Amino acid sequence: MKKALLCIGNPLRGDDDVGNEVGRIVEENLKDWKVFYGQDVPEDEFGAIREFKPEILIVVDAMSGFSEGKIEFFDLSDDRDYIYSTHNLPTPVLLSYLRKICPKTLFLGISVLLENVLDFKEGMSEGAKASAKRAYEKILQIDLNLKEITC
């Protein structure tokens, strides 16, 4: 099964890099996952994702508006006008397009403090680093479930 991860986040905006950190952890530990780094312009990766043709795609990004450290899969299919991220393209629109490429597209949101993504600064907070590890655990669980289904 072809599995892919699209990581969103700007490494120069503090905790906004948390999605990319999850990608780095996945690349290191789950060798059968293809990781795409969309950074703050994820639509730049759409062509490569289309060419890869994943059977499942997980999009991971920082979110604000929830308690710090909350990590959850969200169904954003009906929230067309609500912006969940700090990027130009609203996440529901991005997911709508990606589901045309890969119908099994999931969104994994990692809540970070808004003040930790507003300014330009390198490096993530310890809370964001811990959240990235917990997000990886959620992806690992999906990976294990997929292996059980395909065996």
C-alpha cells in the first residue's frame, strides 16, 4: 500500500514547523511512508503527490484555537470558509482538492499557541516538540491498522 504524508508549516515561524517535525520523525521511523514537505505553500507538492498516487494521504499542520497540545484527526469537509492554519489556502479547500487525488485523505491537526507562530523565529517550543512525537504515535497507530487490514 502506498502511504504518504503532506507536512505543512513554516520552519521560520517557531511552532508552525510542527508539521514538518512530524514528517522528519516519520521519515526516520516509517520507511514505507513517502513524506512531502509543503512547508507554507503545500499546493507546490500537489503534482508530486498526484504522480506518487498514494492510497492514503495524511496532511499534518499546526492549528490554533484549541488547547495547546491537542492532536486530533479532523473532518473539515463541510467547513469551506473557516481557516484553520496560518497559510494562504484555507485547509478545507486544500483537503477538497487533495481528496480528488487521493480519496482517503485525512487531516491531522496539532494545536499550538498562536503567539508561538506569529513572529519569525527558528526553533520550536518544547511543547510543540512533544506534540510532534504524539502526532507520530497517531500515525504509527494508523500504519499498524493498515498493516492488519492488508495482511
